[in-house]
Amino acid sequence: MSYTKLTRDQIAERVARDIPDGAYVNLGIGLPTKIASYLPQDKDVFLHSENGLLAFGPPPPAGQEDPELINAGKEFVTMLDGGSFFHHGDSFAMMRGGHLDICVLGAFQVAANGDLANWHTGAPDSIPAVGGAMDLAVGAKQVFVTTDHNTKTGEPKIVGELSYPATGLKCVDRIYTDLCVIDVTPDGLSVIEIVEGLSFEQLQSLTGALLIDATQS
């Protein structure tokens, strides 16, 4: 049976559904920033950016960009009523002080125990780019990861143990890939959703760590 991988926008939309009303959320650079465009208008979600923004909104329409309004990924954003600006030192104090309910980060690898690697592959010609990921990984109350399930060459990104330098240890709570949604639990990696047409056995064959099938519970 054939299956279709989720697009980056579909992953972002799926994560947006899980962000509760009233949450303070940091969206990491890359795919996570797309989530801002899919948050339901009936939810009050306060988006935080490490460069010093709180309560920003989705990207502006073309032609209405304000060069003073950008997120940490240098993407244009809008500001919601009551939004605020502050020094990036204060922003990092929010991150490190446990004031964020959720952060959403990308990943090179996630280990079975929730270890995260997302800043450096260890390759000699790659450019390390940790940014605020380490602060978010240990400071946010929950860490969500968005990523492709496999690399472009087919290697699993969900693994038994990290082979890349760690960003944070035992910090990931939930993983959203283009194939499934996985909860990181004390019992292991619990698969709660799989894309239509993909069997659990096929998903396991594409994964570098043992999975638990919780889709029927």
C-alpha cells in the first residue's frame, strides 16, 4: 500500500493543533516558524522569539513587510495587540528561567531517550549553529521536535543513541516527522499517529530505534 509523506506545511499545521490556549511558545528557526501561520484564531498563543519579541503573529502579506519586525530566523512577522519588544538578554532570561511552556525545534537526530542533536553534525566542513537551542532545550517546560523522518540519503534521524554532538539530554517530549507523531515516554518511543498507507512495520524499518505502537490504544 502506498503512502504520502507530510509536507513541511502539513507538519507545521499538525503541531499547531497541539499547542494549547494560553501557551507561551518559542518557534525555532526553519520549519517550526511555519507554525505561526497555522495557529487557530480562537486560541491565545503568545509566540516568543529569542531576538526579543513576545506575542508576534504570522508573516505579513507581500508588500507589507516591516524591516523592524523580524524573528530570530530573520523572517518578517507581524505583532499582535499587546505584543512587546525587549533586549535579547531579557529574552534569554525568559528561556532559561522556565517561563516558556513549549519550544519547537528542528533536529539532526533524536535519541530513544529524548536526547537532541540539532546544532552540528560533527562534519569538519559544516558550520555549527547552536543559537539559543541549548537554552530552549533545558529551559522550556516541553520540547517538541519537527523533522524529516530520514535524511536525504535515507538514514534514520530517530536513533538509539546520538552520533552527533548533543544539544540537550533527555529533553524531547514529542517528535513530529513527515511520517508520524511520536511521544518520548519512560517506556520508550510511543507512536501515536502514522500517515495513511504506512504500516507500523514499515515505519519501524525506517527508524533507528525501537518503537512502540500506540496507534490502536
